Amino acid sequence: MTTHYQQPGVITRRVMNPLVSFFTRRGLSLAGSAVLGVRGRTSGEVRTTPVNPLPLDGARYLVAARGQTQWVRNIRVAGEAELTVGRRTERIVVRELTDPAETVPVLRAYLKVWAWEVGAFFDGVSADSSDAELAAIAPRHPVFVILDRPTGA
């Protein structure tokens, strides 16, 4: 399987992401947005991007709608990150889910909530698609479960 990544366009990179981040950092979470901060695997600097954490069945998840993004690559190495909304910053640790039995329900729920924003990245698969269709695209959209805070936090 080839690595899937849908690069954001100029408007998303230079206008939308900074705008969503601006409002979210000031406490105005847009549709549940948070700013994810992850230490860069090469630079060591914290890199930020807006994300949509998904609460589902008592757990929370991060879904990479655009695929193998830089934040995905960084969080795989770091294993931890920060989620910020307003003045509240939460340190988190994550575990990547790879079993379709775990990822399919998360992708379905994610698409139910945010298809209006990210549906174009899922190649015509929607929340109403079959489990088999969702399982087929699951490897293209990494899913992470948010665990407890890091030790010592």
C-alpha cells in the first residue's frame, strides 16, 4: 500500500488553519476543535495544527482525515502531545489503532460528526457506508486513541 496524504491547499494552510487555531486558542472551539501540539521528530520543536478530537463511548480519538500527515508521523515517534483550547492545555499520550474492528466504528462516528468538513478526504466513503468499505479506507486514515496523561504530568 502506498502512503496516503492529501496536502492542504494554500487557503487551508495560510487562512483556515491559522484562523481556526486563533479562535481555538482564545477559547472559541469551532465544532469541538482543539490545537494539537506535537514535538517534531527531526527538529524537536513543537508543531501545532487544529484537530477535531472525537469523544466516543467514554474514550477520545484523533483521526487523520488527510492521511499520513506530519502530525501523524510526529505523534508516532513522540507518543505524546498537547491539546489546547483557550487557556487549558492538556498533555496526552496516544496509542495508534490498527485493527479494523477498532477503527471502523471510530471512522463511522468521525464522519457522522465532521463529514461536512472532511468528507472530501474519504474518497466517497461516508458514515452510511458498509463496514467493509470503511475497513478498506481505514489504513489511509490513521486513528489514535487518547490515553491518560503522561507519567509525571
